[in-house]
Amino acid sequence: MGKVVCKCGIKRKKGYLYFVGKNGCAYETKMARGKKKGGGRKIVHNCKIKRQKGYLYYIDKKGNVSAAKMVRGGRRKKRKR
């Protein structure tokens, strides 16, 4: 579970994708369905969050921007002899 970074209260619309951009603002874009292309992005809330490396930023069910620490799995590298 993540922690709330910005209380935005974004109201979600059906058929739209919501995400946090590189500049820290919350965006919405129309989802691509079948052969129909998605639309351009539009700023929903101007949060201006300072993003930290190693964290995933997302919009939770309540419409707030939250951050969760990314879990980096995978294989370990072989030791050089």
C-alpha cells in the first residue's frame, strides 16, 4: 500500500485512463478500444509533485495521488571469479 502525496479528489469518468506525468501533474486520456485510437492527454489536477526515484505514482480509488515503493525482483547476477 502506498501513502497519499496529494489530496486531489479527482472524479473518474468511464472509458478514461488516469496517470501522473513526469512533471508531477495528474492527467486523463481516452482509452483505446479495439480499432479506435485513444485521445490526447489533458491535465486534470496541477499537483506539481516532486517525484522520487524508486517510487510508483498513481491515482487511487478516492482520486488522490499516492506513491508506493517499487519492488524490484528478478534474478541475481552471477559472481565474477
